[in-house]
Amino acid sequence: MPRISAFYGIVISMYHDDHLPPHFHADHAGRGAAFSLDGELLVGEIHPRAARLVREWAGQHLDELEENWIRARRGLGLVRITPLE
């Protein structure tokens, strides 16, 4: 699974040819969750503080996440996204 960003121990990834709806994966401290591109938790569980950071990051990078989703669906390489600072 291509890693597109990482910050505060959270790794953000996106699969090629993944199922709808458009989403990304966040892994933190041995737990994982899938989030919609706008940061809504879809499935899984990570620490609430980590989930808040993921939502904040997604809100800052929605356009880039949408572009990566399109690239992933087309089988193209994904672009790294700036981490949350």
C-alpha cells in the first residue's frame, strides 16, 4: 500500500484499485482505520487524538487526496502529501 504521508506516528496510505467510496487508510500504534477523503471515519479504530489529527490533515489536503484517488484508480504513481505540522 503506497504511503502518501506520515506525521506524529500516523502513516497515511492509499491502495491502487481500492473499492468505493474514495478513501485513505491511517495506521497508528498498531491500529488502523479508513477515512473518507474529507476525513470522516468509515471503518476501523485509532486513538481519538490520532483521528482528530487525521481529520485536520485531510481538511487541509482534500484536493491532493482527490487527485491521488484518481491516480490510484488509473494505476498511476501516487504523490506524497505534506505532513501535518
